[in-house]
Amino acid sequence: MIVVLAISRQFLMADAAPGWIVESKYNAFGYSTQTVAIAGQVLHDAVAITAGGGHGLALKSDGTVVGWGFNFYEQATVPSNLKKVEAIAAGGNFSLALKRDGTVVVWGDNRDYQTNVPADLNHVVAIAAEETHALALKKDGTVVNWGSPAEVPMGLSNVVAIAATPSFYGDDLALKNDGTVIAWCIRNSLIDPSEKLNDVVSISAGENHNLALKRDGTVFGWGDNSGGQVAGIPTVQRPYKASGMVTIGGQVLTNVIAIAAGNEFSLALKNDGTIIAWGRFGLQPASVPVGLSNVVAIAAGERSWLAITTNSAVAEKFRQK
């Protein structure tokens, strides 16, 4: 199993083939699923994706970035000179890009100073962004935050992955090199994950719940379960807070290679290129469109989720006619 640094709401498989982006979203008129197109042109060379409060970003194979969706704060308007990007992260109303030289570029809403990148920030290897704050993981295993978050725990080190919560009631997460997880801003969690989790290889922070992917391909969830986003399928909303292994049809979910925690829903990417969804997506149980396959990356936002498929027939199936 290939695992890379886990960026909040984003997962990129090492050496993943470029592909097409399929977006599933909901609004007052219901649900829609379609292949993402920018200025009428269907994207076909995306290697990473991230979903924010109402916008999405895609990293292309040439190291450039494109954005779409809600753009009141120009969070989807990518700087024209942005190149040589290796990772992306979408916050509530702002966006981040990590460049190959270890520096970070931010654009969009700055009401909480989330676009004010610390002047001395460099040697960054991973980024995470949520509603009003951002996190950066440095090469030395330390974490830097800016915007309007709670402070990173004193002495936090040996970190290999980070995840930022989109909610005041959620947790920021750090995965350490020994496979344990550290959480801070703990307001909604049922457990302190540092006492429960080990052998973790990837993490994802949702609005009020969190997911951890273990080395054996199983998933552990904890936090708010009011939409069933922790427990699994069938969606069980009680208890309202829960923790434990995610189960599907009464069996522990296995063979997972990527996870994404959204608003009141969760996603898992399996090693056969299919997606499992659970929890609540809007007013209905979360589900995956029939025929979505050959997926290599997933991302979950507030009211939408994204997937990269390497199958052109799948992309055509969901293309807006």
C-alpha cells in the first residue's frame, strides 16, 4: 500500500496517473454529479484535488492549479503566475498551494488573517486549510499555524501528516512518525486519539468528526455521529457521539487506501478503485453514483465531494450534456 503525506481533504497516490474529476454536490434543488469542466473544457490531467466550503481546486500534471465554484472572495481565482506546485488545500473561503521549493502561496478571504503567510515559513512538505486557519508541516516534523486557530501543542514534533478542522467544534490532527495521532482544539471528540490509535498511516478531519486510516487498511472514526458519519453503513445516528472501527453491512471496512471526512459524511477509497460513502449528504444518506470506478484520489468538502478517475468512459458518463 502506497501512502503519502496526508493533506486535509486531499489524498494523492504516489505516481498516480492524471485523470478526470467527478464532482458530486448538493444544494436546495437536490443532488448533481458531473465531470468538472473549466471554461467549457473538461479537465483530463488532474493529479490532486481538494474541496473547500464552496469551491474546488485541482493540481494538474504540469504543476499548475485551476479552481472553480463559489468565488466571492476570489478563492477559486488562482494567481496567474502560480507554477511548480506539488500540493493544494482549499479552506472555507481561501486557498493554499505548496510549491516545490517548500514555500506556500495563499489567496482569497483574509478576515481572520489566514492569507498572511508567516514571513519565515519555508521547508514546508504538507499543507492543510479549513474555515479560518491554515497549517503547514515543515521538513523537520514541526507544525506552523496561522489565521484563527487554537495554538499547536507545545513540543509537537516528529509529525508526518496534518489535517485541519473546518469547524470551531472540531479537531486539528497530526500524525506522528510512530503511527500515533495527536489532536488539539478538542471540543467535540469522544476520545483523545493519542490514547487509542496506533499504526495509523493517514488522517482526515471533518467538520465535527475525524477519520484515521490504519496500516491494515481499516478505518477508525470518532466524534459527532449525528449524521452517521462515524459509524458506517447502515447509517446509525445514535449515539450522537461515537468512536470505533467503521463497519459496512456489519463487517469492518477493509482494503482502504484513502479517506476523506466531510460535513456529515465520510468517504473511503478502496484498493480496487471504488468509493464507499457513509453518513448524511444533505438530507439523504451519503451514496456513490453508480458507475464511478477507476478512482485514484478523493476529497470531501462542506457540500460536495470530488474524485479523480483514470477511466475516460467514466468521465464521459458523468459529463454535462
